[in-house]
Amino acid sequence: MKKSPPRKDPPPPIEVRGCDIAAAAREWLRAFKPRRRVPLSEWMAEKARLDDGSRFRAFPFQNGIADAFTDPNTDQVTVRKSSRIGYSTIVQGYIGYSIESDPKRLLIYQPTIDDAEKYSRDDLDPVLQWPAVRAVATFKARHRDNQIRAKRFKGGWIQIKGANSPKEFRRVTADSVLLEEPDGYPWSAREEGDPARLAFKRNLTSPRRFSAAGSTPKIKGFSRIDTLFEQGTQEYRYVPCPHCGHVQILVFGDGTGAGIRWAPKHRPTRAWYQCENGCEIEESHKPWMDEQGEWRAHNPDAGPRHRSFHIWAAYSQFPGAAWLEIAREFMEVYKDPNLLKTFVNQVLGEAFAERGEAPEWERLYERREKNMALGTPPDWTGLLIGSADVQRGGGGRFDVDIWAFGPGKKRAFVERIEVFGSISDKATWAKLDQALARSWVTADGRILKLARVAIDTGDGENVMEVYAWARRHPGFAMAVKGRHALAAAQAIGAPSWQDVTVNGKKIKKGVRLWNVGTSMLKMELYGQIGLEKPVDGAEYPEGYVYLPEGTSDEWIKQLVAEELRFIRLRSGGVRREWHKTRDRNEALDNAVYARAVAISVGVDRWTAEHWKKLRELDVQEDTPQPPPPNPKKTAPVRKPAPLLKRGGLPARKHNPFTNRRR
């Protein structure tokens, strides 16, 4: 009989406690719960690193911008900025965050492909070495997932492209698109269109699309970052005054209200901020002000979808952005419109309004010098230059403006002389000779004659008559023609001989034509007439343009009769052009040509001592030249001035400027 196997007792029942069931349920539910989206400012405070490996410590205003990058309600961020505010570090933080906490496809556009490669080495590679990034992604050298402009990691990738090539916008789709310095992009990617718009289309099909653009603006009316900023919430940083508590935006100011102030005026050694209520705020209060500050939207209707920020150097706590450094930088550049443009862009974070450089004629009319009479050169005058504009209309006319030049790039309008008559009539030119041969008595009693006269060759109708007149007065009359192409090169170029033989050979003792860089000189003039007139007996700024009492409103309107416009070309580029805002602009042309002649004589190279000696000389020969710098050198014996020849102008090799006496 078969034996049955031995009977086994069943295992004891498992005792399940209620608390264990609840814990298991919580763990199970937590696995399905969406992860909390950590604000970028928190992530950067813990995991971002500087170049030296130390932890990143953000300024309060930086935290507000950073958190907009990870706000689930925000699809686009625009930052119109200056330099020295740490925006690049915020972008680095967003890239590190996207690799470690929220993997996605990142597309970064730089102005050029060369910029893209430089960005990869200098800005992106350090982020890939952060401990938080290395914990989740390894970028091996010489690996296909670690190229110069393309990095691949688990769950996403990074591509860095240049906006100057059309192919950089094709066959790529991303989740986040970051535009770096879009104001530096070309105006068109050939036939493709605007590079910024093309870039923003690269993530339209992504369910988690996000776009950001940060740039220093350039030209008003042609600034992409300006346009994007105005489309967004337009947020400015408001900070309280530590003395009165008044909340305000920091501005550079114009010296009459709120803004940065400094002393002494020309060589600042101390700077402070003038509150809107008149309080003086020292630099040491800046950290507290930023800590208590807040971002306020000027266009809240744009909603949280597109947040745009404006921030400039005055808020930054970097040593190079101290208020004293800003004041010193301004004093170094304010006299030069080209340098001032860089200051406005890079320090103030604003677009430069070149079209608005010409002051309103009413303000110039009101600021005329009460103690300077029309027709009398100032006592500091060392040189008189004439400039003639030829008009065929209305029976013919010469509009001659007399300009006085002195030390410190000072110049003063002296008077307008009009000579009427047909341009083709020799008698009209004889009347011009007589008008130019006269003398002017300065405010301190000296008698001066013109050193040079520029005459515009015009639009081609008067060329032969002008050449003939200039040929009769070599060394005194200078035939000139404006050339916009010289704007970035020089104020006045080398002359070219115009007379030729029947074989086409240039005659070197004939008439010469001087090409003038009019755009450059108009920019300089508009910058100088925009200088504020000093008050309370303060010193006039270098390059100041004096307008005497009695200067007519019509002449002043002619002086500001043009504005600089930017014309877009079919190729996608832009060209700067000066356009007349009224019919008559003779005063502007004459002012530019007179300045060009003065430069050719060498006034910008003369020292104060040279100007002083020039004014003390009773008689000079030929073109006024700087006196010899060596005081021990014996001065040459000067011959008496020769007699004036027929027509009122001096004989050859003599300058009417030399005929002067006490």
C-alpha cells in the first residue's frame, strides 16, 4: 500500500498594518504626481557655478528675469539690456537646468557661425563641467554626441547656429529657441527673410515651446530687441530711495532732475544718485535698494505669455558698473557722437536715435549768445574760414557763410553774405571777389581776413564756372564736393587734379577738387550743437558751436534742415542717408565745408599754445601754420604783405588772413 506524504502545516498569515498600506499608497500616488517645477533662480543658487568653480550668487534683479525662463505660464522672454548685468550667466543657468532637470531640445542662435563656435567654447563648455550637469550627462572628447556646435544628452540636445547663413534655419525643430544679440544679426538671410523670425519658427510644432531673446539695442527704428520689448510686458526695475522711501526707476538723467550726478564736472572723483525727491543716494545703498525692488509692467495687457524686461548698468553691483565708472565713461565719450552711440547702447541699454540728433531750431534760436554780435568774430578767434554755396535759381546767388575757429574745437558763426547775379556772368564773380576780400574786426580789436574759402561744385551745373574761379585763386579757393562714402574714412580726402591735356594727362598745376566726408561731419556738427549751454559762468564744453545774437531763424532752420534715415535695401541690408526736411539747407552745407577746410589746415592738431601765438602775430604769410614749438628758435623775418591785385584778392602765395594790424 502506497504511503501518503507527510502533511505540512500552512504558513502563518502575514500581518498587514494599516500604516504600511497608507505609505505604499502614497509612494504609488507620488510616482504619478507631476514633479514640482523648480524656479530657475532656486536651481542656479544651488547648482550653478562661476568660471572659478564657486557658487553663483545672483543679484535680486537677476532672479526675476531668471524665474521667467521657467515660469509655466510664460512662452517668451525678451531682455533689452546693457552690458555688465549678467544676462549670459542666466542663459547658462537655463541650459544647465534644461540638461539636469528638464531635458529638451535647445536651439541657440548667434550673429555669425564664428560667434557660434566661440560661444560653444567660452560659454557652453563650462556649463557642461558643472557637477549637477556631469551627474546626468557625460560629454566625451571626440565623440559624435559632443561636437563643437552640437551636443546630445539623454532626452535632448543642444545646437548652436549662426544667423548669417540661410541653411542654419532649415531641417531643425526644437523646444526652446534662444536668440543671442539679435540686433547683430544680418537684416536678411538672403531670400529667406528676417533671421529672427526664421529662428522663432523653429519651435512652432513643439508642445512645450519656449523662446527667449537678449540683446543690447543698436539703432532706433531698426532694433529687433526694441520691437520685441514693446510687444511684451515692458517691465522696469523699481527701487526705493533709502532716505524718503520713494519708489522709482533708475535713469541716467540730464543733470536737471533724477539721475546720476558727479563732481568735479570734467574729472569725476565722486558720484551719487539724485532721487526724484532730491535726496542724494550713495553707491553703498545700491544692494539694499535692489533687494527691496520689484519688476513692474508698463504693458500688463501683454499678459504673462510674453514677459519683456529692460535693465541697464546702473542697477548692477559689478565694480565696473559703479555710478562713478559710468560718469567717467560718459565724460570720455560725450563729445564724439560715434563714441556716444556705444555708451547709449552698452551702458544705458537703449537704442541710439540718430535721426533725433539735430536739436529743434527753436532751442538753438533761444540759446544764441547775448554778448556776441553778428558780424564780429569772438575774441578767441584764430582763423576765419568762408564757405560758398552756388544757387542758379531765382536769377543766381552766392550764399557765403563766415565761420570763426579757435582752440578746443570751438567754432562760431560770424555772418551770412549774399551775392546776387547770374552765375554765368563774370561781373557776379567779381562781386564775390570783392565780398571775400573784406576784413573783420574781432571783439578784442584785431583785424582778420579769410584764410580759405570753400566753394561747392554743386550738382554739376556750376562746375565749369567754379573751376574757373578756383583756378584764378590757387591756395585760397578750394573747390569741394560732398561724398557720403567718406563717412567712415575721413573728413576731407586728398584732392584730385581736374585739368587734363588733349591726351588725357592730368595737369598738376591746374584746379583741384577736394572730396568731403559730409555724413561724418554732419554727425559731428549735430552732436556739438546738441551740447547744453553752460550756466552760472561755467566753462563752455569742447566743440561748442556759438551762434551770435542776431542770427536769423531762417538760417538756424537751414542748419538743422536734414535728418539721418536708414533705408532698407532689396538685398536685406541697410544704408544710411541724409534727407532734407525742408527745401533750403545752405547753412548746413556751408558749416560742413568750412569745418572740412579747417581740418585740412590742421586746426585739430594745434595746441593751446599754438593758438595763443597765432593770435599774437601781427603778420603771417601763406596758410596760417602752428608756430615752431621751440621758443629758442629765432622767428623768421616776415616780409610786408604784398599789395592786393585787381579784383580785391591777394596775389598768388599770399593769404588775405595775413593782412591784420592792431
